[in-house]
Amino acid sequence: MKLDLKLYRGYVNDGELVVFGHLFESWAPDKFSIEKRGIKHAHAILHKFRIKPLKNFKVRLKFKDLDVTTKTQEDGYFRFTIPYNAALEPGWHDYEISCKMYEVGMIEKGELLKPYPGKLGIISDIDDTFLISHSNTFFKKLYVMLSKNINKRKVYDDVVKHYSRLSQAGQDSKEATNSFFFVSSSEWNLYDFIDEFANLHGLPKAVIKLKKIKTGLRDFVSSGRGNHDHKFIKIKDIISFYPHLKYVLMGDDSQHDPYLYERICKVFPMNIKAVYIRQTTSKQNKKVQRVLANIETMNVSTCYFRDSEKAIHHSEREKII
């Protein structure tokens, strides 16, 4: 049996370190690749939802002086939540995960983030916030996902410019040091797709937090749908982990982002600097307008925009960038 060990970007503060990933039987040779087109691309995407998680297997973390072992959960997921108070420079750092089954063993390297103190944290949705996904039209979304590889998918105009300026906001140099977190209702199955798409378009490197992994083709049809409470929990965990940061929340009006961000503003009344909601239809949603008006009464600046140029002007006017 071949193993697939999938690592995601972790994070650390002055007292705790978090690293996580999945272990499952290898899906090679059907791994997602930017070179695949047509039927081959569709097959690779569908194959991502036919994985076989490996539960209760030992995985080992090495980071600096840390050497810790845990076991995978029912869905192959593992998470190390470790006390850690050693001195560590802000920025990205490498860690290592290894596992072994019978005579088969493997080692993978991942990255974890320690944010720069006193900087912004940007928490962004993915679908229809920066990646054009047609979430409002169920079958069109599935068609686009299956028919177009990442080099054929598009970001909204000027969204990369906006995110790049947010990554440098409040700094004297042009080095990107503000921390990005992408939180989505897409499943962990699509992590490679999302990460490579972000890299291809020059979006800032981010910690990516997705929904529980799916293990069947039937689950593919419901990809990105269903309950969105997991996003609230993940965003709440990020802000609680880094309470010294001020946050900008980026989302869209195709699903539940405005209502979710309203809840976040109520829970963290001192942490949210601004909320941005992208308009995905020809007219603004009146319910969304009312929600954003309520957020404004909590001393949080909001922007309901169709084009990222408007969002950039708002960020300039509010002295965020």
C-alpha cells in the first residue's frame, strides 16, 4: 500500500503551536496537475473525492527541539496542538511530519506561520470572493470545477492588487508581512487546487482552513454547500489565537458571509477593522445591506462592492492601506 501524507500550513504564537494534515491511501497516478485538461482534469478532481483515509496511524512531528507523536483520527485527519514558548522569529518556518506503515515510510515538510506583532490579519473566503466560482448557480459551479483547470479559472479584476496592498499595509518596506488566512466551505479534498491557484495568480501566502474531508463521489455533488458553522468556529479560533491583531474580513454575498461576519463582529468587538462583501449579482441584496449597516453601528467599517477597485478606494479612504 502507498501512502499519501498531506500537510497544510500551520501556525504558532508565543505559547502554542498548531500543525495539521491528512493521511490516506495514495491516489496516484490520478493526482491533480495543472497540465491535465478535459476528461483527465475532471477525472483527477472526482478522484479527490474517492480517497481512503487511514485511521489510528502514528504520525511524528519534528520542529526545532520538538519531537512529538500522535495518531490519525477516523477521517485520516491529524492535528498537533503543542505548548510552545521558545523564541521564534516572525514569518514562515519549516516543520517535518513522518509516518510509517509496515515497510512503507515517508517524510513530508510543511510550513507554519508566526505573524508579525502589531500587524493586520486578513481573513478571506475563497469562492466568489477572489476565485470566480458561480456559487449562486449550483450546476454551473460543478461544471466549471470539472471542466476548467486552475490555469483556466479566473480571479476578479484588481483583487490581487487589493490583497497585495493589504499584505503590505502599515509598513515602511514593500515586504509582505501581514498575515492571510483563507477560510472556505470547500473541503480539504480541494486544498491542492486552491493553493496552486493562489500561487499561480500571485495571491499572498496564506494559512488555509477548509471543511471536513469527503470520501465519496456522492459528497462531491454537495461540495461547498451545507452548514457553514465550521467557518465561524475556524475564524473564531484564528482571532482567539492571535488576539493582538486587527482583522479585515473579506467575503461575498452568494452564501452566508455577511451574517457570519456580523456574528464575528459581535463576539470580537475590538478586533475587526473592516468587513468587505463582494456583490455577485446585478443588484445589491437588501438583507446584506441591512446586515452591513448593523455592523457599521459596531464601529466597524464596511464596503459592499462589485469591483475590487471600489474596495481599494475604500481601504485607502479608511487608511487601511
